[in-house]
Amino acid sequence: MAFEWKKLGLIFDPLDFADRPEWMAAFAQAPNAVLFDDFVRVYFCCRPAPDERQQFVSYCAYVDLSKDGKFRVINVATDPIMSLGELGTFDEFGTYPVSVIRDGKELLAIYGGWTRCESVPFNISLGSARSLDGGVTFKKMGPGPMLSHSPDEPFVVTSPKIRKFGDVWCLAYTAGMRWICDAEGKPEIIYKLRMATSVDGINWTKLNKNLVDDVLGEDEAQASPDIVFADGRYHMFFCFRRGLDFRTSLQASYRIGYASSTNLIDWVRHDQMMDLPPSDSGWDSEMIAYPNVFELDGKFYMLYAGNGNGKTGFGIAVLQGGFAR
């Protein structure tokens, strides 16, 4: 029996705001909700127009939504929540994706920092930053990454989702296992879901194992694992795609997957439990990606991005009937 998710529609697309700043020209990727007393703040990542070489950078920002279940836009960030890194640093060319969580009076952000490469387009490590002003600005832990590549995770380390269960910090993320090339020689990354834990939110111990099995073969790419605890077990929502042609083929593009666990270590994949396919037309008719689940007034909601890896913005769905199955 599948979970029943009811789509509530597109919530935010920067293109709908004529007075948006230049650094928010397009995209609203990797949405992440944080509850405040009077609104829901959704952190996301956006891009200015590409440079003369058609290269992008990415910034973290936020939009505030009404807390009445209608999720109307009531405020949009006027500046990025953090700056790009200095020359040669791991986040010189982008801060994307981002995951934000409360930690006492502070807010903790874990984000992907982008560098550009020669043989492949990019590499990514994870950085950490904290906010003391209610999540408007964040100060980075330092110029270097918090979690990066290792012998067991040799390439991209990205797609962070930070949660805290009891006294243990849990960081679900994505690690690149290898690069493959399409028929024209363009490289694409193959990454899998991974996890690290911490007792202080600073020093992390990697689990060093893939969290879920492949269903599309060894070239399946998995990303954006978000974990919630409800009805006596852990529920993980993530997105997955085929290794190649996912930008142009409906059958190869991102979909939402699901797995459950009783201990955060051993996961059983049940994609058949998901019921959130692409729409017949419109902003999410080609791709469903970057899930983020949060609870509000006794209901669970899922933020997700649509076509073009979030180029068309993000929307929301509500879970009907809860997680008990």
C-alpha cells in the first residue's frame, strides 16, 4: 500500500518576481524548510545569469511562506545567506545544495561547496556555517570543508540533509563513486546515498556504506536523502535517476524513492510506497527531485523541485493519512 501524497502546486519560482536581484536570476533548487513562529522559511539555491563562458555560480537564499497551510510567499531574501569562497577555496564557485536546522538559539547550515575542474565539470565538498541572527546570514566554520573526499568516497560529496535524533546528529548525503561519459564524451557523475553521524555537529564519523540498493542497475544515481522519524521507524525520501540522458528523457529523469529503517543503518527500499509521479503537464511534468519532508500542525508535507533540476522552482505535497501502513 502506497503513501498518498496530494500535490498542492507550485509554491515559488524566481521568474515570477520581476524585482528579484541579479544573483537570483533563475532556479530554486534543493528546498529545505525551517519552522518559525509566524512563517515557514524555505532555504533554496539559485543562480545569476551565466558568465561569458556560460559558466554558472550558485547562491543560497530563502523565501518565507505563510504558516496557514496555503504557503503564500510573504518575504524573499534580499541578499544571499552567505558569500562565495575566496580564490582557491572549495566553495569558490558555488554554495549548493544547503540544509538548515535549528541548534538551540542558533541555526546550523550544511552546504555543498563547488570547485571547477579540468577533466570533469566540478567537484563538491561539504561545508558548515552558523547563524546568530535568525537565519538571515550565516558565518562559515572556516575556509575549508567539513566533510570531503576519502578513499571510500573519492569524488563528489554533496546533497546534505542534516537531522538530529536524540543526542546524535545524522547527516545523510550523496557521494560520487565514479564518472561515466555519454556518447558525445560528456561526463556525468554516479553517486550513492551515504551517512555520517556526530555527537557535536562538528566532527563526523562516516558509515562508509551505501544506504540503499540500486533498482536501475549500477549506473543509477541517487541524491538528496531526507530522513524523518514517525510511527516507530525512520523514513527516508530521496531522488534517483538513470546515469545518462536524464536531462532529455522522461524515463531517465529524477523520481522520488523511499526506504525505511529501525536503526538508521540498515535500510529497506520500497519505492512502490511512493505515489508522487510527474504531472501530465506544467512545471513538474518531467522531473520530481530534491525532497524535503517537514511536519506542520500534525500534517507531513514534502517540498520538491520540478523540471530542469529546479529551474522551474519548487512545489509542495501533503501526506494523506500519515505514515502508518
